Amino acid sequence: MSDSTASTASAGSAPDRKSRAKQNASITIGALAVMNIVAVVSLRGLPAEAEYGLSSIFYYVFAAVVFLVPVSIVAAELATGWPETGGVFRWVGEAFGPRWAFLAMFMLFIEVTIWFPTVLTFGAVSLAYTGTDENIDAQLSGNKAFVLAVVLVVYWLATFIAFRGAAAFSKVAQWGGIIGTLIPAGILIVLGFSYYFAGNTPQIEMGWGEVLPDFSNFSNVVLAASIFLFYAGMEMNAIHVRDVKNPTRNYPLAVLIAAAGTVVIFVLGTLAIAFVVPQADINLTQSLLTSYNDMFEWAGIGWASPIVAAMLLIGVLAGVVTWVAGPSSGLLAVGRAGYLPRFWQHTNKHGMGTHILLFQAFMVTALGVVYVVLPSVQAAYQILSQLTVILYLVMYLLMFAAAIYLRYSQPNRPRPYRVPGGDIGMWLIGGVGFLGSLMAFVFSFIPPDQISVGSPETYVGILVGGAVLLIILPMVIYAFRKPHWKDPQTEFVPFTWQLEHKHPGTVNESSTATAELSEKWEQSFDATTEGGAAAGASPGTTAGKHSGKSSAAGAGSRGTEQGGRTRAHRPRPGPAAGGSTAV
């Protein structure tokens, strides 16, 4: 999961939209592959896999085959068949109804919330290593009070920046991925392999026999399960499948190229760390920085270590500021459709969901206190990282199940892109993705041998209790929802089964495209809104009291084009907004 962001298209006249659609259809295979790579690559988790030495190659490739590629291809079919605002909420809701859709959306929101302390821990370590004394830097990076202070100060600062809307941080987000991820990745790989090929003894066992892991030890798979989260976010660019020439051929090819490129970057970056840092000394939060220190000292440019640490910190800050507004805006859009009380739909003059953002900030604050309870920063980092994986995988399990089920419940619904191989192909690719996600989900509960997490019972108890609580919570919210929760001014398009007066999950032989159904609904919505305005009821008055809806900004504001029609803004799932997993 990376820190990239995407721009949104602005609305325009029909001829302009048609012209832009024609231009957008020229996205090349290479361009889409690069977009996917940038959306996924992050260096933060590489030390976790460096624990495995050469066997990390197997885990990266395995996770790519059973998760990365299936997610990308399946999401492409879902995004083209049901392109309306909603992403995974809409896809799961089309298949199984709004209850499970709300669970999927809530998992994304909570997963990102729990992810913040882990990525900010990495940021705190990066800040500690901007000093000139490595011993002092190492002590500071392991100080729980220092880490907690950085997590809270930076996150609350990011929250207040997010209050001012996307314009306040969009440029920072765009450059953050380049400065804080891609450039440091290139430096890490070049120096790491230069160190190895210069004749230095690597800190891992070499040989082809080391590539295959020891399958007899289940605990070896625990840290490897976190690789699935490395690849999370590839589905965010699935919406662009409609803008690719000959998508049936070119989109899968771009996905495979992106998957190969992502695997290469992760493998080479992980091995670069493993070459330099002894496996017994690998620390999940510090080893990336100590690797840079050792490499720069070897190359005679030790002065560069604080510079790279600062670059990594910039990447973390940009990613957090960007991510703060993304899923929260998605939850706001879903909430305004009637799934959250009106209190949580409140927005400020910039259209940002202030109550949701504050709730998210208080949750991050509470999670930050975990660092005081657990035996080490590394243990807290591992537990929160695993809980993040567990919740994200729940969402992916629902997504894969929805894709397979929709082949039977809505068999004739037009899909500009389909998973190759017909229903068998969907069962094969979607089934592999589902089983791979399920396997990683189960393994995520097993305590790792490589990291001290205190009592194994406490470790498992925190994960099980946390996962159960966070899965039950959205179910309870949904069960107690009220009709008046729905904002009458929401532009969230109903599900196709609602528009066609069917029940969720029942077989629907309709061959009407989703875009056509949405167009008719929008015309009715616009007519109703205009009629209300003419009668003296100002559009937005009802919602404004509770949600602060503005015509210029907000999760519900019109501003992104979908299918040649001005649509409601679609925030990214990826670090900030964008893509298919956020609403």
C-alpha cells in the first residue's frame, strides 16, 4: 500500500467530455503499468520480509500470483460493470445487499485508521535517524514516548490540514511518492547490490536451495502474510480500464507488467537489506534506516544518511496527509446515503467530514497508547500491522465473493471488460484470490517466532478481539439505521437491483447497462431537486444543517466524470483518494 494520489477530471460540456473520453482512450500499456506500480510500492515493510533472506523471493512471487494479479483483474470487471460511485461498497452491495456492503466499506475505513500508527511509527524512526550520531538515533527510535509523541503530533496536524480540503495538500501528496519512495528505493537497490557484487559477504545464506521456505514451521508464514498488504491498492486503478485501447488484451498485459515490476522492486529492496543487516539484528522499524547507514558508510558518503531519512519522512508525511481524507470521505458519502446517523454526516465549508475525521483522530490517539502497553515498539508495530492485514483481507474476501456471485445473479449485465475464460476463468482467478486471501487471513493470527510480542495468548487475544469487535460494530450500526439518516440531497446512485425493483442476490436477467440505469435515475433526481428549488425549498438546506453540503466541495459534490456524465466525486482508496476501494 503506497502513498500515491490521482487527480480527478473536472466537469465540462458534453462535447468537451466526449473529446476527453476519446483522448483518455489512448492510455498505453506502459502508462497503466507505471500507474499501478506507483500505487502499490512502499519501502516501509521490507525489513519484515528481509527476515526470510532468499526465501522472501518465494513469498513475494506467491502473493503476487494468488493475490496481486487476481485483485487487479477481478476489480477491472467490477469497475467496468458497476462504475458508479461506491467502489467496493457498490460491488459487494450489488451481490449481497447493503449490509455486507457497509461491512466492506467500514473495514476499509477502520483498516486505514489502524494503519496510521504503523506508518507513523516508521516516520518517527526516520525522524530519529536524521541525527548525526547513529547510536543516539537508534536509542531515540526505540523510545516509546518519542514514537508516541511523533505519531500524535503528526497525525493531528494532518487532520487539521485535511479540514481545509484537498487543495491544501494535493501538491505535497504528488511529490511525496517520488521523493519519499521511488528515489530512496532506487538508492537502496543500487547500493545494496553494489555492496554484494563488490565482494562483501552477504548476511544471508546464498544458494537456490534457500529460495524455498521451511513449510514445516507455520510461524514462518506469519510475517509473509503481511506481503498481501504490500500489494493492496492495485485495484484502485481498475477504473481506468475503460480508457485503455483494446482493454481485453492490453489491461491484463499491463497488470502482469505492473505485477512483475512491483515484485522486482520488492524483492531487490528486501535482498538489499538482507545483504547488509544480519538476520538476528533485523528490526521491523529500524532496519531500513540502519541499512542505509551501513551502505552509505561503506560507500564513503555517510553524510547522506540523514538526507535519505528526511526523504523517507517526507514520504510518510505526504502519505498520511493524503490518506487522512480518502476513506473518511468515502464513509461520509456512504453515510449520507442513509448508513450513518446525521451527526456523522457533518461537513465544514470545505466539504470535509469533520466529525468522522475527529473520530478517526481519537481512534489513532487511542491506538497510539498501545505503544505504552506492549513490551516494545516493534511488538506494537507487528500487532497493529497484522490487525490491518486481517481487516483489509475481510474486504477482499467480500470483493472476490461478490465478483463470482455477480456472474450468476446478474449474468447479462454489460461489462466492457470481463475476466478471461468465461465463468470458468472467473472461478479460477477469483477463486485463487479468495483462497489466497483466506489463507493469509488465517495465518495472520499466528504469533511470529522472529519477533518478541510478549505473551502469545495476549497477542492472539488482541487480534481476535479486535477483529471480532470491528466486524460486529458495522453490523450493529446497520441494524439500528433509521430512515431519517438519509440525506435527501445525496447524489449516491441506488444499486441496480433497487432501480429495477429486485431483491439483492436474486437472479436478474436484465441486460441494461449500469450507466443507462444511472442516467435515468439522475434525470429524475435533477428534476425533483429543481422542482423543490422552484417551490422555494433551497437544495441543500435540509442537508446543510447537518452536513454542510456545498455546491463547490464535499464528498457529494459533482466534479468527477464517469462514463461521459458528471458524477459524484470518487475519493481514492489508495493513500488518499482514488480508485476502486473507496467511495
